Amino acid sequence: MFFETLREPDFDFAISAMAARGRMVVMAGRDARPEFPVGPFYVKGCSLHGFMLLKASAEEQQAAADDINRWLSAKQLRPLIDRVMPLSEAAEAHALQEKQTLENQSNLTGKLVLTP
């Protein structure tokens, strides 16, 4: 499963990383209009699903959280983490994320994790 969370998805990269019959969940980029490599996608027999947290019920959110926690525990899901920062640096983390998301000016290669 490939979770696409970029504001401007890179479908060429995502599809190349997916296994045959893989599932892609698009979770960001509602205004994006990227090119979609139809050939490589359908040849692998992949499926594409949209997920918007704000439209999910509490039960759907709980089921998704349960799935993610189970996959993490079983080491079936390996999140890409750019860096771990203390909560006291939350403002800096937010600025880094904003630069990446809104200005595409950061070199983040994964998620930012804040620790207490």
C-alpha cells in the first residue's frame, strides 16, 4: 500500500514503488492536477483510493487508526521519517513543513515527529 500525502503527487515515483495489485491512497493535493501514468498503473493491476480525514466518520477514523497501528506493530508499515524533534521546537517544525507544503522550498524527505 502506498500512502500519497504530497500536495503535488509524484505518480511516476509512487507507481514505480508499488507492487503488483498495490493500492494507493491519495490523502492530499485536492487542487493538484498532475499527470497520471495510466499505462504503468493498470499494467500492475493497481487501485487508487481517495481519503479525506474530514469526511470520515469517527468509526472510519478509528478503523483506519487501528489498521495503521496493527501494521506498525507488525512492521508492515515503515513510515519515512525525516527527523525527530522535541515538542519545544514545534514552531520550527511547523515552519519546515509550511516551507515544504506551501512553497516547495524545503528538502524534507519524510515526516516530522515531535516528542514530549
